[in-house]
Amino acid sequence: MSDSPFDPFAPATPEEKPGPQPDTPIQSDAAPNVGEPAEQEPVIDAGPPSPTRLLFDRVTAEISKIFVGQDELVLGTLVALFSNGHVLIESVPGLGKTLFVRTLGRVLGCNFGRIQFTADLMPSDITGAPIFNMKTQEFQFRPGPVFTQLLLADEINRSPAKTHAALLEIMQEYRVTVERTSHKIERPFLVMATQNPIEAEGTYNLPEAQLDRFMFKLLVDYPEAEEEAKILTMHSTQDDLDQRLAALETISSPEEIVSMTHKTSEVHVDPKLVQYVNSIVRLTREWPHFHMGASPRAGLALMQGARTLAAFRGRDYAVPDDVVELALPAMRHRVILTAEAEVEGHDVDQVLSEMLRSVEVPRL
């Protein structure tokens, strides 16, 4: 092919039409749906046992001793953590989200915090507030529960907008400003926010600015029959959960996570792959079923996530399959369907998948 920039909408000449190549991910009408495992699994997962891949394998193996299944949740959360991102989780209650964050904190050697969002929760309940010290006769800042490393914001949509706004600066700037004084949040810092898709009474829609701060939106469904049977076997006893968590091996440390995060930025992304990501994000703004498309932050999430996913799989370069695998989690909360599309019963994931199949995959 020529050295000209990749244009997904330009008609390919007969010489340029991609044929089935063993090392080239090709997407055609006969290819599996977007988000499904690619045909060339050996190409994606093949790679030397790099430090990042070894760490990822050890972390997931240790997590599986307590937390069963939900591979998409585990992978998406770890990709976000090692990409300086945050995740929004949509699931019904009782699927083990709190257990997962506690397990993740134990395995990674990070502090864990949890905030139960309610209608009367105030911003100061999250950030902390100055408290008058009777001894010194001075106000002293008392840090709130947000001063941790892994924060579970449970049922975040049950609080009003002013409480959501308290998290905006924290998620983006990694600091809390109270009384004109900034307090830094210790890194790494990951917010896992959950919302219940079933109950609408007493909930507030998250503002678009808040949604855009999340790197991924992960949909967690009920476990498979075999996984649920394993959950019943493992967690139906009266054993102390704290003792079981204490028995887990601490695989990493906050310092190592920060170091690995910097190393993932060295993963090579071909210019054609950059154009592929750019074409996907820009196409959401023109697709007829979308009233609002994805922002440039969606492209950044795809780029950073593809680098991290490639590192997890032992590669120092990203491939289009990395982008395709993360496209739905990175964009499903950043696009809005038109009223006509909603009336016709279209689903955001379905429309995104259809759109992705229309974009030509670059040959690297």
C-alpha cells in the first residue's frame, strides 16, 4: 500500500484490497461481531513473558481465588487502573462488586475505600471538611473517604448533581480543594462507580461531564451456571471473609503500579492505528442513529487502553483488535441515541457494533 494516510472511507483499488493475511487482523462481513474474541487469538496473546504480562497473570490468578468469573469486569478495571482511568459499572445488586474491590486492593497492596451514595449525601461527606480543634483553637482539615487508592462509589446515581460535582476535580486532577487549599490524592487512584439499571425511583441521571470522566462503562451480568455454583461452594460457609482476604498474596505495590503505568505509555501505536481510532470516534458524530457522538476523550481512552491491553498480552505494540475489544466500553456512555432510534428499540451497543463494522481495519 502507499505511504499516504489511511482513509477508512476511500475506495480501495484492486491492488489495495486486503486479502486474508496470517498476521493481519481483517474485519469483514463474515467476521465475528465486535467485542467477540478475534479469529487470530495466537497473534493477540502471543508474546514473551514481559514484566507487565507476568504481573497481570499473577494478579488475575490471585483474584480468582476469591472472586469468581466476571472476566470483563476484571480486565476492564485493570486496564483502567494501569491507564490512569476510572470505570462506571452498571449491574444489579449482589454481584460481588464490593468483594472485587476489596480483593483487588489486597492483591495490589492498595488502600480501599467505599462510599454509599444516598440522596442526602453532601460534597463534604466525600472530600472531608475543616474541623475545629478545641486544643489548638484552630481548624484542621479532616480527610474524607475519597483519600484512598481504590474507591468504590456505590450507587452513585442516587445523589444529586452537587455531590457528583465533588468527584469531578478529584477524578481529573487527583486533588481535593477545600477552603482554597489543595490536598493531593495518593496515586494510583481508581474510582469504581456503580449504578443500578433497574430502579429509577430516587435516582439522578449523571451529567454528561461526569460520564465523560469515566474511561470505561462496564456492563456486569449474572454469572454463568458453573460460575454461580462455584460461588455457592466458596462463599456459603460462615468463614470470616477478612481472614480469607488476609490469606491472599500481595502481588504488587502502589509504586510498582505507577511504574508499570508509565511503561505502558512506551507501547508503540502505528500512525495507521491512530487514524483508525480517530475515524471511529469521529464517525460517531455523523452516524444517523446518534444524537450526540463521542468526545476526543473517547479517542484518548481507546489509545491508552489499547497500549495497556497490548502490554498485558506481552506485546510492545498495539493492534486493531485491542482497539475493537475496548471500543464498546470506551464509547457506550459517551454517545446518545436519537429519539427515533430509541422508539425503534435500538440498543447503544448494537448501533456501535454496526458502526464499527463499517470502518475499514488498517493493515499494519
